[in-house]
Amino acid sequence: MEFGGLEKFTLIDYPGKIACVVYTIGCNFRCPYCHNPELVDETVETKIKESEVLDFLDKRKDLLDGVVITGGEPTMHGDDLLCFMAEIKNRGFLVKLDSNGTNPDVLREAIDKKIVDYIAMDIKSPLSKYERTVGRPVDALAIKKSIQIIMFSPVEYEFRTTIVKGMLSPEDIEEIAREIKGAKQYYLQKFVSTKILNPQFKKKVTYSEDELKAIQERISNDVAYCGIR
């Protein structure tokens, strides 16, 4: 595999752990608010080889707890991703995988092989509105299957939704909460208008803190914990 970036140290991307982050190249979605456009468009100028990442990890065995694999969409890389995750686990690191849930079979295999310790799945919208939100055809049944696989697995997990005002209404977010009813953790993520795939979305705004807290209260009975980021 080749990667589009390596963040050597983070305290926020893997809850409770000291980690590094590797960014896979390519995505099957075109979310207009995506903050990694060079990964989505595959226009990364400097690529990092898998061997370089593993060499880096060999030198950080006593300094890092885990590795976060994000993108882009990591599961697009199928067997290559699974082999890379196994290499990380063989070195004694924890593995957190970020995914959009479009490849449930890859998630299932990673769980079955015990090469993933934490999964963070982005829920883009209610299942009925996915194609409009992500700008691509979507197999909603695959998304639903990934949700079920994650919720009924022994792996730690969270679901999360980036909230863009004008794209998702409070009622949409309530519908998402019903679709993941019983989930352990669900996070409402504020939209931050920085470097994004569609520059026109810089004019979009997120919900205010008070508005998000009101939504949080309305869905509190559907999930065990709902947080705001």
C-alpha cells in the first residue's frame, strides 16, 4: 500500500491512547464538506510507502499505543488493508479503523481476524438520503449491514456524523439515531469550514452549540451516549 500522509503523534484521534495516523488514498464518496480533498481526488503529491510506515512504527514501539487508519476510505484497499493491519498488530500496536461502512465484508474480516481494536464509522445521513449527501450511488443495505456488524461485534466502536446546516435537519439526525438505536457511542461533529472538497461549502455553517445540545437531548434515549465534538 501507499499512503497520502503520516501524522506521527496524536492524542485525540484514538480515544484514551497515544497514536499516529496514516491516511489512505482514494474514496468512493464525494462529500462536499470533506476536509481531505487531495485524498479523495487522489492528487497527493508525496506518497508514503507501507515499508516506511512500518519502519517508523518499529522505532516507536515504546512511545505509541496504537495506529489510526483513516482516509479517504481505507476499506477500498481490501486485502492490502487487511495485511497492513495484521502487520501493525504483529508489532504489538492497537489498530483503530475509520470507515464509511461501504465495505461490510472487509469490516467483518478485520473483526474476525482480530486485527482491529476500535472502529469509527461515519454516518453521513439517514439511509434514505445517502446518495444526495455523498454525491455517489450508494448501497444502503451495505451501510446498514456495517452498522449491524459493528454494533454486535466485541470491538470498541463509535458512530459519528458531521453536521452541516442545510444538509441535515434536526429530524434527519433523529432518524439517524433511530437507525443506530442501542449504539454505545454516537458523536455529533461540528462542520468546520477549512480546506474542503467543494469550496462553495465554505459558506455553509454548522449548528450552534445550543442547537446541537437540543438535538443531543432529543436523541439521548436512542443511544447509550451522545457527544458533541
